[in-house]
Amino acid sequence: MLEKLLTSGKQKQIVGVSLTPGLGLEAVLYDKKSQSVVKYSRKKVDYNLSTRDFQDYTQFKTALAELMDEMEVAPKTMAFMVMPNVYFDFIELPPEITTPEIKTALLSKAEEFYLFKREEPVSGWSEVINPDGLGQKKYAYTSFQKSIVDQLKDIFSEVQMQLVGVETSYSATLRGLFVSGLINDMIEQQASWTLMQINTNSYTIFQMDGKNLIECTEVPLAIKSFSNEEAYQAIVSSSSQLLNNYIIQRLYIVSQTDDINAKVLKDTLDFDREVVTIDSNKFSKNIERFVDLDDSVDPDRARSMTLGALGAADVRNDFGFVINVLADDPSASMGIYGTINILGSDYDVTNEFVTRVCLLITVISMIIFALLFVGNKFVDMSLKKVLDKTTAKVEELDRQIELESQNELKQEVDMNLIIDDIAGSNVTANRYYDSIATDIPKNVWLIRYYNTQGNKLAISGIAQTIPDIYHYYENLRIVAPESNIKLTELKVVTPNPDDLFIGDLAINKDTDRLYSFEISNTDIDFTQKQIIKKLKEAVEGETQQTPTYEEDIIIKSNRAPSAPLEQPSEQMAPAQ
């Protein structure tokens, strides 16, 4: 998270401070962009290997202050301290264990070490690969005397430095190898390699798989008690069996004592694989072979730079193996890692800042999740309603289909029943259809029949006499008394033998007349009695007036709507 926040920002400096017995106190400033050491200095500080403690804290404080002044380190700059190893070991714990439980387990195991029987320990840990754990988690951990760590915090505070980490030289040296680039190809290939680190009173062998620490073995050895040649032989004889137990593609020998030359030890070892040597002692001639130096750094002073000091100066890198005993100390972990610019303002990136950002992201994520959850619930409810309705309709259709299927299976088709049912539902319409053929007089011819809605009809025709028209009208009234039909139109027309069937009639065009009529049950303005009265007068001869050619004998009634006599009937057969 810190690396992501600082990608576009500027990182605060971390001063790597490392104490190595025999070499003294080192201070390193490393620039990640140029991948070079920009500042380096070293001061003499005595360390008691028997008590694993500083010989003189005043000396240490003075040396630290002088280093910061010499390197022109600004006040409140963060510092990461690397100490000689006091206690380093592995422990396997259940995967579900909590942080307080880890602390308790480490405290219990560290108290078995003789120094911690009278001194309270403080520990740091890092999870490592556990090929044989069968579900257990494996941790590499280191412990220091709590009283020493507390004094370190006080001294750094007095010289206006912010102590953000205290770590063993073991993990810092491994990280320094990564910073130097000497193990990059091993990590890329996930190859097996081994580090042999020679100290004043011991040597340690680290078995690595890529960048994963698999095993670590520390072998106590009073090197100063041997002559030069005996010291080399002692290391070779005691390490041969350990080296043969590992599958090694490359061996790194790092000497941090003036008593052992890494190149000489390489030649003494009976080892037929690749060996890389690094001397951080008087035998070192050119430090630039594994790290670049800024022009302002004195090469002679930096030639004995330890990998532990380099690893302390670049504690945040991709190697990721850090065992910081102050990792959960609020007063130490508040150090500023860098600054980022947000909307024109610079903000210091601290653990507290990162915590707040993470909390804000968590809250926003929870809000978004809640909105999505509610939205999905709403959509699900809406879809469920639609689905329920559709399902209900489908079930209803299935029931109807099932019922119809059962009825079809149970009942035989009776055409007479179907015909009777149709006829029964169209009684009125059938009656009108029947009326067409009702006692049509000899001299009456029907031309048009119109029926709509079953009970609205209009009949037009031609007759030779008015009495014939009247008789046909009366016959229709008898057949369909409820129809309320009326004689709505009566005209005198000129015979035209070329029209319709009139040409077949014995009609004299000059003397004979034909009468066109319309009978319908539409509303009219004239009363039925007036029309019937005129018909009766014409039939009984009470009026002797003879209509003239094309003269209306009855005024055409105003009706709405008018029956469309010129259109074919829409219901010439009974409705189904």
C-alpha cells in the first residue's frame, strides 16, 4: 500500500544504521532511483559479544550524532537500526493463530535462551515458506533485550532521529544482497542458493529458494582463538557437511571480520559449484563491484560497507524479508515514508495516514456494496413479481389446456349440437334471413339485402305494383314482428330493359312503370302511420292521382345512418 501511494510521490529518506563488531557503526543513505549509495560514513563503537550489548552507550550516542552531522541528515529523519544477531530461530504455529498468540509463543521460546532468563525479550517475526509444515505456518523470528531496544529509542530521539525499526543483521544482509543485484538471477529462476556469513565469533549458513528463506544454521566458532590457517580449516571442516546437505546452485561467502578473507576461504573449500565472495573488512579493495557510489562518497571509507548497512538503508524493496521488532510499536511506526500531492497539497504518508486511507476505502466499498445489494434486491423483487405473474398466467393456460384436453377426450363431437348452438345464438339474424324468402309476391324482385349486427337490416327491390310492395312488407312484419322494420323509401323508376333482369319482362317503357322500394329498421323522421296511410290509399284506390315519370310518391326519409343499399350484405350467412 505504501509503495502504491508513493509511486507518484517523493519518498522520505531512511538512514540505514548498522553496528558490526570490529567494524563499528555505519550510516548509509541509498537512492532507489539511481540505485546508488549517496552518503556513507562509519564511526568506531565498541560492542560486547559476551553480553550482546553496547560497551558504552555514551560512545554510541556520540558516534551516532557525529554521523548524522557529517552526512548532513535533517532532523526527524527516519532511521532503521541493524544490530548483531542475539537470537534467531524458526517456529511453526497453527494457521489460525492471532498476533497476541504469536507474541506469547515467541516469548515462551525465547526465554529458553540464557540471555532472556534475566532480561525481558522483544521479538519480531516474518512468515517464511514451510515445505514440511502440513498446514502449519512457519515463522523466522529474532529477539533482542527489551532494555537495549528502549535505550536505542531514547538515544535516537535525543539526536532528533526517528527510529522506525530494529532488526538482526541476518535478515538485513539477505536484503542487502538483493539491493546489490547479486542474487537477481537466482530469484528470477527460483533457484537454490546459499549464503555463508562469517562473523567475529561464528558463521551462519542460510539456505534459500529464490527469495524464500528455507533454513538457517548458526555455528559458534571462536575464530580469534585460531591461527589464520587453522581458522580457515575449522570453517571448512565444520561447514562441509552442512553444504553437502543442500542442493546449491550458487554459494555466496560474505566475511565481516578482518580474520577471514572470503576469497581465501573460497579456495580452501572443496566446492565444485559457483562461488561469489564479498569482503566487508580490511580485505575489501573495491566496494563498487556490488553497489554504485555517488561521487561525494569516499571509496576508501566505503570499501568495508556491510550488506547489512545497505539492507537497512533500503528496507522497503521487493525482497520483502524484514524482521522488525518495532513493527507493532506505535511510537516507532509513525515514521513518514514519503509525501504525495493531492489537489496541490503535500501530505505525509505515515502508517496513520495509510490506516485512514484504508479505512476510507473500506467505508466507501461497504457503501457501494450496500447500494449494490439493495439495488439487486429491488431488481430481484421486481423480476420476481413479473415472474410470478407470468408463471400464474402460464399455470392458468396449462389448466385451461388440460381442461379442454380432458373435455375433448370425454366428449364426442356432435355437429347437431354445434349447429343448434350457433343457430340459438343467432335467432334474430336467422329470422331476418328467413324473411327474405317469405311469400314474395309474383311481381316483386329483391335486389339488395344488408344486415349488420344481426338485427339491423335493409332490403331494396323493384315491384310492378304498390300493393305487391305493401303485401311483402306486411309479410315481413308477420315473420319478424320485433324487428320494427319500416318502408323507408318508395320511388317510381323508368324501366330499362338493359338493366339487370328487366330486359326479360314484358314491360312497355312508355306506358308501364316500376317502383323501387327500401325496407329497413333504421330510425326515420316520418312516422310509420304516415307511410302506411299512403300505401293503403294507393292500394284501395282512394286516391286517383297517378305519379308522373320519376316522381317520388313518398318523400325519402331522413335517417342516420343511411342503409348502404349498394353494398353487398356483410352477413349473407348465419354468424358462427
